Amino acid sequence: MEFALVVAVIVIALTFDYTNGFHDAANAIATSVSTRALTPRVALAMAAVMNFLGAFLGTEVAETVGKGIISIPSGEHGLVVVVAALVGAITWNMITWYFGLPSSSSHALIGGLVGAGIASSSVVLWSGIADKVVIPMVLSPAIGFFGAFILMTAILWIFRRSNPGKVTRGFRLSQVVSAAAMALGHGLQDAQKTMGVIFLALVTTGYVQPDDGIPTWVKVAAATAISLGTYSGGWRIMRTLGRRIIHLDPARGFASESVAATVLYVMAIGLHAPVSTTHTITSAVMGAGATKRLSAVRWGVARGIVAAWILTIPAAGLVAALCYGLAHLILE
């Protein structure tokens, strides 16, 4: 029974990783596609490759997710908690994907872990959540918005006397690089979160020790799942991020992608914080767009996205708690 649950956790975790890929594919490529810097298929293929490579750049975020969110009991009981957390996260991903809302897969997973942890009377590491989740959750979109606003303002000033056509062509080419950097950051952040959950399940059952590193097969499996999910695309969310918030030009697309990618690298490598790629790029798009004029940003759409952000952790947590109650009755 325990081995079967371990296999189930791994399969469900990789399913979550896959949904994360197609749910968050828009993060890396929506701006490049909307500005016609890349065609959709080329952009998706590039994003899939960079997601795969990004998954191998470190394990800091995986260790935070695996050790810093909840402390679950060992054995089958702990595995049931992890299963419930994953089902809660996947359910919220599918709901927001259906409605085209770019919510955070990262926070859905964290909400699922917390909800299942509370329902199962496991120890929730609130201090770790505050340091590694809540503070970065607030900081990353703020830095994304103001960073993109400042960078775009600088670009406008530097190229104020340049030929508009040449500038547009130049930034369209530059967007290939910035989109690739964004996709690499997405792999660095989001593939590691799945690694952390699988590692948590393996520690729970004694297959690895808490001080062991992430096994290579876990890295390869997580990287492959998120890459396949990315290549399958997330067209509903891509339309929201690329066109419904603001109609971007190549310069603003480059500014938003560059700032968002930088935030992802700093948070993952420097602070070991599992931040949301969705929150970061969406805020950066708003910041770059606001340099046109504040009314250029469709704030009504933005309000709906922010509402989804606020709801993600509690909603995924509630679903996970309900799943735990059901799984507890059936499996335990």
C-alpha cells in the first residue's frame, strides 16, 4: 500500500508539473507572440527547451518546498497528505485555466500543502511561509511593476530621437533573448517545486534522507513533465496576458520580460524563495504598459487577475483539505 501511494504521489506530482507547464506557458511567451517577435509554435518550442534546462540550474526552491512549508508525519499518512495537496493544486490550476486567469501554480501548490497540513493536523511551518512565501509574494510583483516602468521609461528616453521603425525591429529581435531568459527562469522556479513535493514524499517513506540531495531521476522527470506541458500551450491564458491587459509593442515586451526574468533568478538563486512567475510577469507587463498612459492598461482585467491571486492560496487550500478528508476516509 505504501509503495502504491509513493507511485501515486509521483504520478500526480508530475501531472501537476504538466498542468503547470501549459498553465504558465504564457508567462514566457505571451508578450513575444503578441508583438510578433516569435510565432506561437516557435515560441512554445523555445520555452519548452529553456524550461527543461532551467530545471537543472539549482535545487534551492525544491528544498524550500520540500522542507520549509509543512512537516508531515512519516508513512502512509504523510503520503495521503501530499496527495491531497497535489489534487487541490491541480484542481485550482484547471479552474483558472478554464476561465483564462493567469493565477499562480506555485501558490496553488503552497496553498494545497498548507490546506492538507491543517486538515491532517500536521505541523505548518508558518515562520518559513512568512519568510519564503508571503514576503516574496508581495515583493516580486511590486519589483516587477516598478522595475519594468523604470526600464521602459529609460528606453523611451534613450531612443527618443531614433527611427521608430528601426527601434521596433531591434526590440523585436531582442525579445527572442528576453523570452528565452524568462522561460529559463520559469524552469528554474516552477520545475523545482514539483521536485520538492516528490522529495517530500520520498523522505516521508524513508526512500531518501532529509539531508540527501534531490535524486537525478526526480530532476529529469520534473524537467520533462513541465517541458511537455509548456509545449502543449496555454492559449486561453496567453490571450489574457498578451492582449487583454494591454496591447504591447516590442520595446515594452522586452522591458517586461527582462525585469521579470531578473526577479525570478534573484528570488530562486539568491533568496531560495518559490515566487510566482505569473505574478511577476503580469505585474511587469502592467508596469511597462503604464508608461504609455495609465488608461492604456485595462485595469478591469487586472482587477480580476489580482482577485485570482488573492484567492489562490485559500482556495487551493480548501480543496486540498476536502480532498484530505475524503482520502483519509478511503485510504486510512
